[in-house]
Amino acid sequence: MTDKIKEKANLKLNGDLYDFDVHEGTIGPDVLDISKLYAQSGKFTYDPGFTSTANCKSTITYIDGEEGTLLYRGYPIDQLAEQGNYLETCYLLLNGELPNQDEYTKFEETINEYALVNEQLNRFFTGFRPDAHPMAIMCGVVGALSAFYHDSLDINDPEQRRIACHRLIAKMPTLAAMAYKHSLGQPFMYPKNDLDYAANFLNMCFGLPTEDKNVDTTLAKAMDKILILHADHEQNASTSTVRLAGSSGANPFACIASGIACLWGPAHGGANEACIRMLEEINSVDNIPEYVKKAKDKNDPFRLMGFGHRVYKNFDPRAKVMQKICHEVLDHLGIKDDPLLAIAVELEKIALEDDYFVEKKLYPNIDFYSGIVMKSLGFPMDMFTVLFAVGRTVGWVSQWNEMIEDTSQRIGRPRQLYVGSEHRQYIGMHKR
Ligand code: SDX
């Protein structure tokens, strides 16, 4: 897919006139190419948080925030979640097209081949306290992969990049399960090639070497859909972190470790854990009005976790699918009247009828219901963002690879508006 120059934009500054090409993509907002603004005018643009800034061209994911639609390589997220599976979605995000049966089978065999991790990596886990947050462990052990897999570090070799992408997709569930087992003091479970990706992950998390229990297929399907919903989301904070790290030529494992670190924040992927903690703190539907009041109070830092989004000004389509998965899993487990779900449903109803949330176009996002589902699957709260990271790895590596292949990309190096001290002379300690 290519873009085309649609027209020119003019800027009048201090009596001078500047022209900028307006590029039109396949769908979505046009962009003004201001890359020559500083060279021509000596001025920077200013856009903290990048609310109006595109940092790349991409063919991978498209979000329409007003409509509440999300497309992976043009395919709607709800269709992929309902009709496909996570590994097929990984192939699509990596390669741009859905696989045929032969391509899928070969891809699945490749991912299975890379699912094990070097046994020496097991020793890394003994260095972490049992109460270490699993995201802290993931930051460490994923970055450490670059100390083991030297044959997939050369970012200029397309074959090594392909291997690195496959290794990361394959090893993230294994490492995530090891982080969880470490917290339990239980033995690590090896991946099993006769299980599909999601079932394999659940088996490595909840299986024991002392028994050969079948993975619940309904829960495995729910896990698979959760991974699809988290797979990619265009230039979000952690993906932008991965791109920026990759722009310096850092190896793929280090770049993904930087994405994991960024995702951990409660404003981003950490919101699923923060949302459950919020629902537990609310504790009763009777307390909802008090917390909605706090969320609206400018002087109170409290926010409704799992609500609001930089791009979606309508429902996050993933939240709708996640809500459906939530009901399916709870029904399958025979959990009636889950107290946290009751609070979440009532909170959503009250918030969506409140002028504050309506005016600010704040809707539930992917993190609002995901925690309830993850908790019902048996995961502790501190594993929720790890599950997000497992799902998002394919998006990170796909976006990283696209950036490396983009010949126009250079090292990312933003500028600033300097508001600090003017030039001044050093004063000796005795004179201060
Ligand atoms: C993810 O970018 C992605 O795509 C991310 C993600 C992905 O898949 O990668 O979708 C995953 O990170 C989802 C978001 C998870 N985070 C949360 O649920 C945390 C709670 N949400 C907020 O912190 C917030 O909504 C953000 C961070 C998600 C978005 O922040 P923005 O775009 O910077 O919006 P903002 O902070 O400027 O808010 C606009 C207004 C503000 O009020 P005013 O200053 O205009 O008066 O809305 C208010 C905010 O105070 N607001 C909220 C709110 N979110 C925004 N008020 C109460 N509760 C909230 N949740």
C-alpha cells in the first residue's frame, strides 16, 4: 500500500510562507509532512503526548476512534476473534495476509519449534524473590534472551529478523508461565506441541508434572480470543517505545523488553490490574456514586481505570468482545452473580449516563472487563499485564520489523521547547 500527495498546506510565519505536502493514506486522517519545517523556518512543532502527530507510515493496524472500529491488516477485530485464532492472527500481522492451510501448518510448526527456552535461563528465575512482580521478571528475562540467541540479533538480515520475531512469539508464553510458576514455588512446565498456543499457555501456567489433566477447551478458546484482542493497536505507547528503541539499531529482544517496561504503566497495559483493584476497592454497587464523584473531581488524581482512551471516542470494540467473553467464561464456570462483574456493569451504566463521561467521550476500554475474565481463568492480578504482553508481542515485533524495513526511517530524536536557565557562569562553592 502506498500513500499519495493530495495537496499542499501553507503556513504563514513572521511574514514568510511555507508549503507542506499533505499525504493521503488508504483510510483515516491525512498527514502534513512537516519534516522540513525546522530546516526552513528554525521552528519546531510542539505536541506533548503526540495527540496530533504521526510518527510513521504503517500497513498493519487501523483504528477509527470515532466509529469504534479496529482492523488488523484490514480485517475487523471481532471477526478475527470469532472466526479465527491467535496464531492465525500472528501470521496475518507479521505477513500481511491470512495464511492458507499449508502456510498455517508450517507457521505453527515453527512456533512450536521455538517454544522452549534455553535451560540456562531457568537460573535467572532463582534470582528473583517469590513476591517479585511478574512484569519485573519479564522485563529482565526477555531482555536477557539477547544473551542467548546470537543468531537472530542482526537487524539488517531479514532472515535473522524473521527468526527473532518467531522466537519472541513462541517464547513469551513459556517465560510468562515460568514467571507465574516461580511465584508459586512450583516446577516449570515444558511447552507441549500437541496443544494449541492458548491451551499450551494455560497448561504451562496451571498444569503440574504430577498429573496429565486436559486443558478446558472453553477456557483455552477464551484465552485465545483475549490474546487476539491484545495483539496490536497501532502506535500506542509501548509500540512507540519499541519503535524508538529499534530506531537506534538495538536488538529485537532488547526492544521488546522496552515495550514490556512501558506497557507496565497503569495508564497503559497496567490498567487491567489497576481496574480490578479499583473494583475491589469500590466493593459494593452502593459505593459507585462516591467513586464516580472522585473520578470527576479535578483535584482528585483518582480515575476510573479501564475507562477512556486517547483514540477511541466511542466504544472500544475490544471491550464489547471482552464483555461477551466475560459472560461466556463465568457461565461456563457456573459463577453466578460475580460481585466484581456486578460492580463493573453498574459502574459502566452509571458512567455512560453521566454528563462528565458523555461530554469527554469516555467509554470502557479493553482493560475494563479483561481483569474479571483473567481472574476467572485463575490468574492472580499481578499476571494480568503479563497476559497483555504475551498477546501484544506479535504487534510489537510486526511494527518493529515494519520500521526496520522502512527505508525512510531514521533514529527517533524529538526536540524540545527549552524553558530553563539562560547561559550563566560557574560560581565557586565558597561564593554560593
Ligand atoms: C490501553 O493507546 C492505546 O492504544 C492503548 C491501548 C492498547 O491497546 O495499546 O488501547 C491499551 O492502554 C488502554 C487505556 C488503559 N488505561 C486506563 O484505563 C487508565 C484510565 N484512563 C486514563 O488514564 C486515560 O483515559 C488514558 C490514559 C487512557 C487516555 O488519556 P488521554 O488521552 O491523555 O486523555 P486525557 O488524560 O487528556 O483525558 C481527557 C479528559 C481529562 O479531563 P480534562 O483535563 O479535559 O478536564 O478526560 C478525563 C481527563 O481527566 N479522563 C478521565 C479518565 N480518562 C480521561 N476522567 C476520569 N476517569 C478516566 N478514566
